[in-house]
Amino acid sequence: MAASEVVAALKGATKGLLFPSESDEPIDVFEWPATGTLDEATVVKLGEEDPRIKVKRISLEDLFGNLVTTSSSDSPDEQEQAARFKQVLDVLNEHLSDIRVFRVGQVELNYYVVGTTKTGKWAGIVAAATET
């Protein structure tokens, strides 16, 4: 599958979906040329973040765990949102390998979920969040 198809699949899965935080922002999809090593410095550079900003690697489970989990007390809207995030996670896992998650910032931050496409590029999603 071409990288542009990966982007299209991710855009379809994230369309209209807001990342839950104090700011509830839309999720963006990106594709980057794979040059060098996929690490904190690379994400800061390609994501055009402030180079002085704090970056931390977290697991996919840390980011998506609560987003895809439901309980019987959840409203239908909450259950639908969890199903949508499960779909996003499925698309990421289906189309990307070596997926890494970077938490960039502290209060106003971005979560980058980046993996390698079958064509060797990097692609993924970025979600802005406000966490106080």
C-alpha cells in the first residue's frame, strides 16, 4: 500500500474525531520522509516544534488505553468514541510498523504517533492536547 493510501486511511479513521483533553482538538495526519533515526530530536524537527521543548516517549497503550476502553456505565456517545479510537488504532497497526509515540510539551502539548510505512516513509497522527 502506498504511503498516500496510508494517509487516506488515517484521514478517514480520524475524520471528525476530537482528541479528548481540556481543549478537545481535531487529530491531524502527516507523512514525513524517513531520514536518519526516528527519535525525539527527529520528531521535534519534522513536527516543527520548539527545540527546547520537553519530549518523552510513551507507549501506544499509555496513549490509547483509556481511549478504547468502555464500561457498561458509558453513554452511547462514549462507547461510539471508544469504537472510533479503536478503529484509528487498528488502521495504525495495519499500515505502520515500528510505531512510536512521542509526548511533546507539558501543558500545551502534542502527541505524535509515528510509524514506518511499507514504502519506507514515516506517517502517523498528531493530536494536540491541553493537560493541566
